[in-house]
Amino acid sequence: MDFTISSEIEALRAKVAAFVADRILPHEARPDSWDAHGNIAEAPLAALRAEAQAQGLWAFQVPLQGRPALPFVAQAVLYEEMNRSIFGPVCFNAAAPDDGNMRVLEAVGTEAQKARFLAPLVSGAARSAFAMTEPAPGGGSDPSMIETRAEKRGDRYVITGRKWFITGAAVADHFILIARTSDDTRRGLSAFLFHKDQPGWQIVRRIGIMGPEEHGGHCELAFDGLEVPEENLLMSEGHGMKLAQIRLGPARLTHCMRWLGLAKRCLEIAQDYAATREGFGVRLADRESVQIMLGEIAMGIEIGRLLTMKAAWALDRGERARKEVSMAKVHVANLLHQAADVAIQVNGARGYSTDTVLEWIYRYARQARLVDGADAVHMMVLARTMGEEGRDFWNWPAA
């Protein structure tokens, strides 16, 4: 694998880095730039999104104005740079869940579905949510347990059931919903598109969480007769699991890309403080114990970058990259939590306060080991794949 990036991607990376440093980072220090849920407020966000769009720093994951979607290896470089700021990805229209929803709609949507549901997401005129997870005993990490049902009546599907922890639901205009259309163990699920103004569903509550929230929070939804016309069925009936696989693999990897940016920000804050803070006549940066902690995080970040880039490279080759994505997801999720923890320790009480974004990142980081598949689920994937592939699990791709 050649790790050289093109001059065009390097130029884009430099532009993203400059935009983050000059335009986004200052908002972290402005109280009026924050909303009530620990994210960037709508007014400054709208202004920053307009600027990013005007500079061509927008929606790199889909074709746009004659520009093709960038390959995953290029996105890995740019997404990591975007998330030097906690507010970064949403300013470039590269934040979950819109990021993953745009990808899957571009990949499998009909032209009519793209015009109605994808185009407004790409332009930034709309936001979206992906409604899959359910309260127990419904589907969580195991989608085969999904209980929300879609009953075919004529040319429409009538949907009943519940979903929860649906990210972004409170501000979403468009939804992708996974529901059961039969009891077939392999093809029992289907995927549907609907608009927030359609009757037959409601947001039951916005679920409070430990960490800061994405725009629109994490919501519990109830469906009691939502009618979805047949033309808003994504792919075809019984292909809901396939659609979820198409969406979730790349979405997990883009999480890793963004989390690496946050981990690097933690290290940056720790290094800056250690370089100037003295105790007992010695700078923290000169203490071997601190050097060991920071060096371990630096090595962990580079391992995460290599795992993420290998998975991105495999996706660009048309592979599912299931084991590569799982490895990256587990490592980077744990790395982010460790990086925030170490940076707080180095900064002492300052790190625990809101004077830096470290406490924000620390609270946010704990969800990383749960979202898009808990650590244990990905470890199970790896163990099962080793059992299926044997020594071929370690093969290098051959020309």
C-alpha cells in the first residue's frame, strides 16, 4: 500500500486545516456559540457551513457539481483534519448521521429518491436520521431481533413499533427506517424513507445522555400507523439487512477517521500544557513518566491511522473490509477514551474543568465503544472470521 497522498488531496487537507484553525476553533471559546446540549449553536453553524460550502470544502463523500465523491483514503485524511475541532465535521457536512445516510442514498437510491431525499442533505437544506435500534426485547447489536413491523396494504406499507437512541431525530427532516416485512431469517427486514411531516409517528422523548449531543439528540420514536408509499422502499423488500450493511461499514470507519482527529487534539492540548507547566523545578514535558504517557498515545494514534487507512484502502478496492473496519473501530474507540483520559491527567484540575475541551471529549468518547457496534460485537466478528478463514485471515492481497 502506498501511503502517499496526491498533491490535490494535500491541498484540500491544508485548506480544511486552515478553515478549522481560523474559523471554527475560535467558536469553542465563545459561550454564545454553544447550544444547550453541548454543541455548536445553529446561528454560527449556519454561517460556517455557508463559508465552507463557498470554499468548496463540502460533502466530500458524494458527487457534487461535477466533482466525483472522493475515495475513502482521501476522506480519511480530510475527516481526521476536520475533527481537530469538536465542532468541525458538521461544518463541512461530514457528521453522522447525515454522512452515512448520504452515502447509502447515493449508492442505492432511485433517481426520484435521490431528488427528494438526498439532494436536500447534500445541499445542507435538510438533516436526517437512521432509525434502526429498538428498546429491549427489540433489535440492538443483533438486527435479527427487530420487532418494528411494516405491513403491506395495497401500494403502501403501514408501520408500527418503537425505536430509540435515534441520533439527530429531533432536527431530522428525512428518515431511513428499518422494519420487519416478514419473519424470514435472512430477508425479513426492509428499509423505508419517510419525511418528518408524515402522520403516524412521534418523538416520545429526547433521551438524556452522559456526553454532549449531536444536533437533534438521541430520541425514542413511536410508530402507530405511519404509511410509506411503495416508491419510498429503499432497494427492494427483504433487503433491509443488506442496506444496513452497505451503510454501517463505511459509517463505522468514518467515525474512526473523525475520532483520530479528536485524539490528536487531546495530545496537542496535553503537549502544550506539559511544555510550559513546571512542578518541583521540572517541566512536565521533561518528566519521564509524562513522556511515556504521551508517547504511548502518539503510538496508539499512528496504529489507529494505519488500521483506518488499510480499511479505507480495502473499501476503495470494492471489498466489504468487515474485519478491517472492526479492528479499526475497536482500537480507535478505545484510543480516543485513553487519549482524553491521559490529557486530562497531564492537565490536572485544568483538564477536568471546562477551560479546555478535554472534559467534553472525555464524555463524548465513552459512547465510541458502544455506537455502531459495541467492542464485544466486533471482537465476535473477528473471532468468527478467523474461524472461517483460518490462516487466510492474515493473507496480503496479491496482484
